Amino acid sequence: MKDKPKLIDMSRPREFVLNQSEITIGREKDNDIILENENVSRRHARISRRMGRFYLSDLASKNGTSLNGEIIKKAVMRDGDEIRLGDAAFRFSCRTAPRSKKPLYMAVLMGLAVFMVFALSVTIHKRTGARQSGINEAESLYEEGMKDYLARNEDAGNIRKALIKWKRALVLNPSFTALKESIAQARAELDDIAEGYYLAGDRLSREGHFKKAIERWEKIKEITEDDSHPLYKKAQARILELRKKLE
């Protein structure tokens, strides 16, 4: 178990290996990790693994879920992170995950890194004399999109705004390397958000909350805006299935 991703209980000598793509935590016996603690909800939190990253999601628990002291609804976990479910404390251990850093600190670093890449691209363009109007407009659109992206706070709306501007900029300047990387990152984040809505809708459906499940899956269609996207297709199929049950 040495190198496997796991939760280490900080109050007693025990560990929980995270060997599934989705693990639920709570007091109920049907959870993957059962915590006999009155401050932990019946279905308190979920840990999901997607594309090599681990996500911690609160499942509308009574006493909340925190990551490194900050109350969260959904967040990426990093090696060494401290997790609290009510008053139950754990440390996340995963040698393949990025090292733990404060969320705000990470956001600032990511923003600075992207802007440095952007500044380097602008400098290269200046040195080569490529200052035609199309490139200038692409750079302006990139900056506008970056403002939306840095204000996202896991908001799909702001990410989509940024993506629209970056796509327009890429048409104007197809060789803009930083722009291509930003578009790929934005698309990946939108897919993560969409998948979160799909899992939430699936849980609500199993609990019999059909209308709420449909609302979650409709969000996926808004986020992806592409009827050929796998998650769009899955959501649409589930929506049709539940609407028949509601007739």
C-alpha cells in the first residue's frame, strides 16, 4: 500500500486505499468508506479519480467538507492535503499527485505562469516584426479571455466566455502557442465540471429525485454545447429516460 493513493486517518492508525474511480464517504453502510462519527453525514463526501487527478466533492453534508482549512464544494486534491469531514480528519497521500499548496497560492501561480508564457509569445512576435493587425487583435482577445478565466472559480460560464474569445483569437493567429495550451486547459476543465454534473444527476436519479437529476443533466448540454460530445449524448439519453418515467 506504500505507493497507492490513500486517506490516512489523523486520529488513529488506519488507512483507506483509494482503488476505485469513485468512492463515497459517510455513516451509511452502503458507502465505500464508513465513518462511525455523529458529525459525519450519512453520505458526506465523494472522491473521484479522472484523468489522473483526484477530486473531493461535498455531498450537501450537514457539517461541511474542508480542504486545508477551507470549506469546499468540489476541489482537486494534492499529495499532503488535509481533509476534514465534520470533525474527522485525514491526510491525502499520493506520490503521483502534485504536492499540496494553498488553493489561492496555486491560482496565483497558475495565472502568473500563463501570463509569462503570453508575455514571451508577445516578445517573440515583436522581435520578428510580426505586428499585423490580426496578431494584435488575437493578443487583445487572449488578454480578455484570461481575465474571464482567472475569475472562473469553477464557474463554467466564465470558462466558456474565455474559450469563445480564445477560439476567435486562434483563427486570427493560428501559431499562438500559449493560446492553444489555454484552450486545451479550458476544455479539460469544462469536461470536469460536466462530469461532476453527470455524477450528481446519477445520484439524484438513484435517490428518486428525477426532476433535480434532469436539471443537472441539462447543465451538461449548456456546458458542452456539442451534441456529438460523449457527455452530451449520455445526458440526453438519461433525460429522455427520466421524462418517460415522469409522464
